[in-house]
Amino acid sequence: MTRTNAPIITIDGPSGSGKGTVSRAVAHTLGWALLDSGALYRLVALAGRKAGVDLGDGQGLAALATGLDIRFGANPAGGEQIWLDGQDVSNAIRTEEAGNDASRVAVLLPVREALLERQRRFVAAPGLVADGRDMGTVVFPQAQLKIFLIAEPGERALRRYKQLKEKGLPASLPRLSEDIAERDRRDASRAVSPLRASADAVVLDSTGMTIDAVVARIMQLAKDRL
């Protein structure tokens, strides 16, 4: 488990639910640390491809994951910046291919075990906001506030489409809809840490809500519980 009593907010949910954007905003508002667990799996998949490791080779990827040089930061505009072995891969890990690779890698038990302790080391004072798919169920079951963020599939695909276009990355809305449906199926049906809301999570449907409205709702919940 974690080595500090710092409070933790977990924000889990399916692809395109807005949890990444919301988590960054909540962490910034609170002045807390942020864990983007999805980025870790994307980075492992990217490193595996670069090293020529098959994405179905759990042991090979796990060995790779334990020694990765990963750094998270922010660019001058306040956006995310991520380095892998000294190389800026901020855009490379946000493509749909990278997302699908991450979903494939995330079903592998050796990889999940290799990353578990690494994720728990992100906890630090004054607190942590952890974004992912099993943050509240597996990684931080002791979290004081657990959010499970959902949205209608069509809206999730459209959000993802806009995000990719804003980053200057290629995107096809029909293809995104298919990919999101497939990732939902794979994430929910995997044997290891399937995507699901914990019994004590607050399920928040963000369909039709602005980011600011979702963040405000979570901040109110945090005020009430922390």
C-alpha cells in the first residue's frame, strides 16, 4: 500500500469519458499531484514497440516496464509533457493506435503487477488525484473519494475526435466509435482488474456536462468528504 497518509481522489472510467481532462483540472485546483495511469500503459506499449517486444509478451513487457525512464511535466502553456528515455512522447502516446496498444497491454497480469507499486509511489502530500480504470478498485482501494466517470458512447467518440483534431492528429469519427466500443468490451471483460465502479464510488454521468461543471461537482464532493 501507499507510504503516506496523504488523501487520494480516484477518477476511473471508460475511454473518452473525460477523466483525463477532469483529473488534471481537479489536481491543478487542489494543488495536488496527478497520476495518469493510462499514460503508463501507453508508455509501456510504445517502449515495447520500439524495443521489438511483442505486445502479447507479458513477461517481456513487465521486464521493460520496471526499468523505463519516465518523466511527467508541463509545457509552457500548461499542457501535459511526457518524456520516455529522454524523448518527448507527449503526442506519440495520444494517438488512437497508442490507446489501443495500451488496452492490449493492460490485460497482461505481469505488466499490471510491474506497474502497481510504481503507481502507488505517486502518492505525496498534500494529496493525489489518480486517473485510470482500476484506481479505486485495485491501486488505491483506501481512497477517500472515488469517482467513476461515464458518458454516452457517441459523446465519448466525439470528444475524442475533437481532442485529436486539436492536437493536429488524424482522426475518423466512425473509426473512433468502433475503437471505443472495442476498448469498452476489452476493458470490461478482462480477467485482471476489469473496468468497473467500486461499491463505494460516486458514479457521475458527464453526458451533456461541461468540464467545468464536472470539476465543480467533484470539488464539492471533495469538500464534503476530505
